Amino acid sequence: MAQIIIILLLMIAIGTFIYIKKYKDNGKPKVGIKRDNYSDYLKDYSNLKLYWASISFIFLGIAMLIAILILEILFN
């Protein structure tokens, strides 16, 4: 059980680190902007995916920790 909790805490820490390092000051990445170079569309898309992945790591980790806490309280 401790291993799962450590993995979830690491997941939350990684998601928070990515969010703070890249997106805290800039906000959500812009997509759908007309670009001259097609590779810029890929960069926009990958930035948006990383943004949502970091937020998902944070919320999924917190939700799983709450679920484990509730299960521990109920079954002990």
C-alpha cells in the first residue's frame, strides 16, 4: 500500500512541477492560430497535450489518494 501512495505522490509532484515550470505564468497554450510552418502546429499540439497531461496527473493523483484514504478508513 505504501508503494502505491509513493507512486501517487510522485505523480502529483511531476504534474505540479511541469505545470509550474512551463505554464504557470503563460497560462493555457494557444491552438488554432494560423501558422506559416506546419511543424509549429505539431509544437502547439504537443504543448497542449503536455498541459492537459500535467493537470491530469495532479487531479488523478489527488483523486486516487482520496479514494485510498476512504478505503483505509472504511476497512480498518
